[in-house]
Amino acid sequence: MSSILTNNSAMVALQTLKGINKNLSDVQNQISTGKSVSSAKENSAVWAISKVMESDVNGFKAISDNLALGESTVAVARNAAETITDLLTEMKTKIVAAQGDNVDRAKINTDVTALKEQIASVVSAAQFNGLNLVDGSSASVNVLSSLDRSSTGVNSSNIQVSGNNLSTGGYVAKAAFVTGAATNGVSASLDSFGFALDATGGAADDAAITIATTVFAAGDSISMRLGDTDISYTITAEDVASTTTRDVVALGLKNAIEATGLNVTVDYDSGTPGELAITNNGATSLAVSGQFMNASAGGLGAVAAINVSTQVGATAALGSIETLINTAIDAAASFGSAEGRISTQAEFISNLTDSLKTGIGAMVDANMEEASARLQALQVQQQLGVQSLSIANQSPQALLSLFR
């Protein structure tokens, strides 16, 4: 039915045009923002998930920066430990040269002193952004490594990097050892000693080490090296309070040596206070050395005691330098492992961030090819809709003209 009062065709055309314009606005919004879901009203569930993931991405970017800072800090410490290892190795060369009789030990000792000063310089300079992991000022540092999201919330994870005390300061010598009455004739110089045991059956396959009646303090330690094996004993407050401290320390060293499984016999006789008799049962000779370390000394504090200007000092230094080198090597290896882990975590976080971005994009990004095609189609529909509305508006006018 046609009516001159109600233009149904125009209303239909207008509603159609409104729908086309709404779809056209949505497509234009997708093209301008690049997103199919740019606000909560379009898809509240997808929008909420995407925003949570976007916050995680921003968090992981901050973690990447933190990992880069941590990796640089640990790299500085590792380089310092490696440099110190090289300097100690060079010092060992000087010490070995000082073992001979026809050498100028005074000049060699001057070179050794210069190396000591260089080690101290490396330790003090090995800081990044004020944090030094090799001077004993930092027991450990936590490097932020991850954000862990679960049903209970978000927690942070850290990579803990232990500091290593390679400081040469704070050392105070104590006469911790005395010469033992044994076949080998141990040459002891106050705070350190060094000698070699023949293979089993040799003329000097045994030797005695005697702990002196010095006044020890809680935290003082005695380290020994037998071949390639390091052992140590730290003196406790209970040991100091004992009436036979030297015997307690000797027994502690005996137990530590036996726990290594080395092919040696360690005898302790309470009738000879503080004395340990070590016999080499192996088929090859065995180097034995020992070093006292006071509680407040740096990890390389024994470097201060090295003096090769005398034969006794050169012999003792040869025994202690191996322990010092191994301390530096262990520190470098520890930092190297930590740096490798941080590097791996940094790469993982980078890949994880990319994956999260891809996941967010899959949820909210617009398909630009589809949006472009729809835009063209809707523009054509819009033109047709305008023409349809124009035609619908003309029909009543044509009907009215019949009655004029």
C-alpha cells in the first residue's frame, strides 16, 4: 500500500544507510587504530585479557633492562677475577724462580710486590654502578629475572649471584705453625709452610705439621693443599674456649684431610700436642702446603704474607700461591656460571616478550586486508544507500503531483 503520509521506503532506506554507516565507522576505526578490539565495549573479555598481557609485556621490558644491568655487573667481576688469576699465575712464575740459590731474590721480590699492588688495584676498580662483587663488600646480589603469574597473583623471581672476596687487605700474620720433627724436615715460616712428600717408600715420604700455641680467634682459618686438593678448617668460638685449642685444630684438619679420600695416612698422637704426621701412600710425590688466615682478612689476604727475599719465604710462598690461584679461579668460574645464566635468561625473556606480543596481536589486531576490502564494499553500499534514500524521498512527491 502506498501512502502520502508515511514513506515506508524512505524509512527502510534510512535504516539501511544507518547500518551501513555504523559498519563503515567500525571498519574505519579498525584501520585507523590497527585493532579489531580497541575498547572494552567491542569485546570486554578479549580486551581484559589483552590488557593483562600488555602489562606483563611492559614488566618484562623492565626485567630485560635489569638483566642487562646484572649481566654487566657480573661481567666486570668475572673479568676482574680472570685478571687476578693471570696476575697470580705470573706471581707464581716469580716465586718458582726464587727457589734457586743463585738468583737475585731481592729483585724478584720487588716484582712480586708490584704484582701485589696491581691485584689490589684490580679489586678496588672492579665495580659497576657502585656495586663491587670481588672486594668482600657484597655477600650476594639479586638480579630480577622473571615475573611468575599464577592463580594466586604475580610473584617476582631472582637470580642470586654470590660475591667473592678477593681482597688482599686486612691480613695479620700469626705464627700458626712450627717446624715438625720428621724425616722430611718441614720448613715453616710463621703463618705458612710448603714441602713435598716422596712417593711411598721414599726417603721423605712423611712429614709432621704442628699447630703452634698461638692465640687464635673465632673465624680464623687454616687452609691446606695436598696435591690438587684443598681443605680448610675454620676455628670456632668453642675451639678458642677449649684448653687444648691446638689439638682441636689438628683434629679438625685430620678429619678434613681424611674426608677427601686422598691416598695418605694422617696420624695424630695426643702425646705430641697439635702435631699431625702425614705419610704419602701414593705412587707419585705429593706437594703439601698450608696457610693461616685471620678472620678479618680478605680472600686473598695471604698475598700480603708472600715474601721471596729469603729461601724460607720462597719455599712458603710456593706452597700458598697455589691456594690463592685456586681461590681466584673458583671466583672467576662462579661469576662465569652466573653470567651465562643471566645471558640465557635475558634471551628467554626477549623471546617470551615477542611471543606475548604475537599472542596479543592475534586477539586484538585487525586483519588489514579484510578491513580494506570491507571499507571499499561499505563505501559502495553507502553510495547506493544514499541513492536509494533519494529515490524513496522522490516517490511521494511524484504521487502528490497527480492531484495538482
